[in-house]
Amino acid sequence: MIFGRHLFPAIIFGGLLAAGAFAQQTTPPDAPSATPQQNPDPAKSPAGTDAEVKEQKVEKQSGTSNDRLFYALPNFLTVETKNLPPLTTGQKFKVVARGSFDYIQIPWYAFLAGISQAQNSESGFGQGAEGYGKRFGAYFADGTIENFMTGAVLPSLLRQDPRFFQLGEGSFTHRTGYAISRIFVTRTDSGGSQFNYSEIVGSALSAGISTYSYHPRGDRNLGNTASVWGTQVGYDTITLVVKEFWPDIRRRLGRKKQQSALLTTGDPAPASRPH
């Protein structure tokens, strides 16, 4: 069953939403907070690190990021900076190619192929080494085709922005709703808002191309194509929610690492130092 190809990773990402809720906890009463109009200096904030300052410079210079979800999966089209110039057609294709052929994709697709093999989804691929190789190749091709269709080809033709601009403020519910809405509403190259044809139509086209070309003949039908399309859109929706909260999770992890380092070196916490 095609749906099984993406069900397992979707469950994984869905479970990670709990981490997003944890990251969205309110600031302790004794901790200073900034008003929505103010942006604390990252260099002076406990949540700010040299890496984050460097990342902000990368975003402003290139319009994309060097970020990775959970320090592994490419997240180059997700940015925290709101006011960025539009990407050129060349930039769109370049950043999609960079993420699609990133080194981490090999173990990632190998993992998904293993899950598919264990579930015997798309039984037409068979079992054994040959069946596993076909599944791995199909996953790699599926992911690459969808990435280019939704992130480069249609965004270039329709002049839509393939980047995800994180909201970064507000309640957990508000931010979750914003992330989900980005599946249907996207930013145009001119800075306006438009129905996200690149995602909805692009994922449908990629599902049709992959299903009717190299997947087993028994699975080449309209119903199966629609199932793959729905699964891809659902998977992308969950991923956007994770992307929205990943910076919060990353900062909390960095803060804990910093506190651990202070305890290890014996350096007193900033709050205990004499003024």
C-alpha cells in the first residue's frame, strides 16, 4: 500500500510536535522579557549564540539558510528573517538541488526503504536485496521529484516563493495554525499572498509522474496517485509545523548545553555573580 511509504515518518514527526509545545512554554516570571516590537540582542541573550548570529547573516546574504532539522535533515528553505528579497530562478533550483542531494538523504531514504520493505508495501517491488534496492531508488526519486516540483519548477513558473517564513511568536495554537496554513497560502516573489499552487499542484504532478513511471504496474492507477498526493501534502504539513518550532527547541537545547558547560567548569551562573 502506497500510503505506508510515508506513514511511519509522519508518525515520527507528529510525535515531535510535543517537543514544540514544550519549547513554547511561557517565560518564567523572574526572567526579563521583550515586548513584541523589541528584538533582544542575540549576543547578549541566553538564547542567542554565535551560530545563530552567523545564521542570520547567511539568511540576509543568500536569502536561504544553512539550518538542519534536529541537526541532520536539510532545512535550507526555512528562514527566520522576515524581510528578504525574492529568490531568482537560479537560486530556487540551486537550493533545492543542494537539499535533495545532501549527504543525509542517503541514510534517510535507506531508513524509509527498510520500513517499506518490512511492511511489504508496494509488494510488486518484491523482497530481498533487489526489492530493497528498488524501494530505495523509488524513495530517492520520489523525494527529488517532489522537491523540484514544489520548490523550484512551479515556484519559478508561477513566481511564488518556496521558502517557509517562520512566525516565531504567539501562542502554540496560533503558530501551529500559521504553519498549517502555509500549505495553502504562500508568499509571492513580489511579497504578496497567493494560493499555494506550487505545493498543491506540484505535489499532485510529482505523485503522477512517480506513480505512472517507475512504481509497480499494479499500483499505477488514479486512486493510488491520489493517495500518494494526499500523503505528501499531509507529510509536508506536519513538517512545516515542526519547522515552526524547531528554532525554539534548538535554543532550549543550546541553553541546556550552556548551563551544563557552566556546571562542568565550575563557573557560577550569571544570576549569582555580584553586580
